[in-house]
Amino acid sequence: MDPISALFIFSGVIVLAASWMQLIITASREDFTWGLCSLFLPPLAYFYALWEWDKAGDAIKMAVVGIVLLGLGLI
């Protein structure tokens, strides 16, 4: 694995983790139950964000950037 691929993969994972944390914070501000569900079931956090796009749109955009970085690193 080249260093550039490793950098893309590492950056993608960091960005995805940051977007998940941002979703947990956003969901917790909306409702404590959503916050707990988002913490223990990460896919549910992204499902919540799709329903509440106006509040969590930035986190979804950040997750898309993370997925693109992962994809670039795996090519």
C-alpha cells in the first residue's frame, strides 16, 4: 500500500468518525432518546440525519466526503 492510499484511508476514517460524533451531538440536542440510539446504533444516526436534513445536513455531507476518501484510498 502506498503512503498516499494509506493517507486517504486514514483521513476517510477520521472524517467518518467526526461526522458520526457530530450526528450524535445533533441528535442529542433534538431528543435524548435519539442521542442514545445514535450512540449505540451508528447506522440509526445516519437514518435520523436523512429525516432531519435541515439540522444534520452538514454531518451527512462530511460523511460523503469520508466515504469518497475511503474509496480513493482503496482504488
